[in-house]
Amino acid sequence: MAGFGNLGKNKRVKPEADKVFSGGFGALDSQVLDGVIEVAYLDKSKGGATSLTLHVKHKDGVFKTSLWLTGGDKKGNNNFYTKDGEDHYLPGFVIADHIALIATGEDIGTLCEDTVTKAIKVRDFKLKADVNKEFETIEELQGQEVSLGVIKSLVDKKDKVEDANGKVTYVPNGETREENEITKVFSPDDGRTVTEMIAEADEAEFITEWKEAYDGVVINKAKGAAQNGSAGSPKQSGGGDADAKKKAGGIFNKNK
């Protein structure tokens, strides 16, 4: 597959842990969402960042989300960032990788090496209509069951502002909207996380902590806006390593 590189694992990256974080299109309530992946396709932004878009069929409809796997051209198209001298995978890359590992036994970088070009119906906001557009799709993810820790957040609506020099910024306009974010992936079979699988935990424990922290909660990320029910300080549980294939051998292997 051409054009979607830089998705391999990096030994320098800090291991991913199970942790609870504080902080459109009809946002779902915060919940562990069980569903089946109907569509999985890759795309690139104008700035060169790679995204993975998923359509997940669940009992009440279809949940659509895009996960950013890499930064843009100006950031080297990397799937990680550096903070305080340490490398960390992008949150979207971690979620996509854990979905891939739990669903197929392969990491997301491996799945992205073997894609199929297909026409997907997407919304064209200029035409205000759904149109067919060709994307690189990941067929191995389609039809797979997933359990996703989905959070509802309140965020600022922003206006595009351009200064005299042509520099564009996006400024909060005082209004808010609700959106969803996947913060954790669980096995649909036993509820364990990738971290727990690597640690060879006999039972799923973190899913209970996640539900206690988030079920029905709205996380307020809007600047200066108060929202009842937002979560408090983040808690952490256990350690882990995003390079699951090397550390855990065949624990993610599935019967195809």
C-alpha cells in the first residue's frame, strides 16, 4: 500500500498504560459500546496526516469516528510525538493499534500494508450530499466485533480567523457542541484490555474501573464552560506496552 507509511513500532516510545482520563453527529452517551466494524478506510488530510475512519454498527445505529494515526507533513508524518524527552504514540494510533490487535491479532501497521481500494459513500459538505469516493480499505477489520470505551465530551465551537498576514487560527466563539472519543478498547470476548493481555491477567479488571468513571458522564473540555457530571482527576491502572506482538507472542492470535 503506497502513501501510508510510518506506522511501524518504535522501541523508544513510552509504554501505554490503562488509564482513565478527565477532562458530532448526535454524540452517544459515555459507555462501553459493543458493535461490528462495517467500514474501515484510510485517508489523508490536506496537511498530510493519516487517519483511519471506522463505521461501527451497534444496537442503536452506526457510530462513525476517525482516528489520527500520524501527524502531518510539517511534523514528519510520524505516529509519535516527543514530550519532556520521551516519545509517545499518538492517542489515535494507540486506539487503532489496540482495535487491530484485539480484532485480528495483527498490529495496525501490518494491516495497513495490505489494503484494497474501494468506493465508500461519504458526505460532501460542499455539495451537501452523500457521494462515492475511493479509499484504501482494511478488509481484515471489516466484520470484526469490537468493544469500545466511548466518552461524550463538551467542546468549544470555533470560528476560523485570519490575520493581516494570512495566518489562520481557530478561536472559540462561546458556543459548545458534544462529540465522542474512544479512550480504550476492550476484548469483546472477555473484556480485557491489550495491557491486561500482555500482563497475562486472568480476568478483566480495568473495564470495571472505566465504567465506574465514565458511564453516563459528560467530560467538559470547553474553556470556561461549566458542565455538571464532568470527571475528576485521571486515575491509572497497570502498565503495558504498545508493541504487543513482540512482548506477548501469540496472545492476540485469532482463528480466522
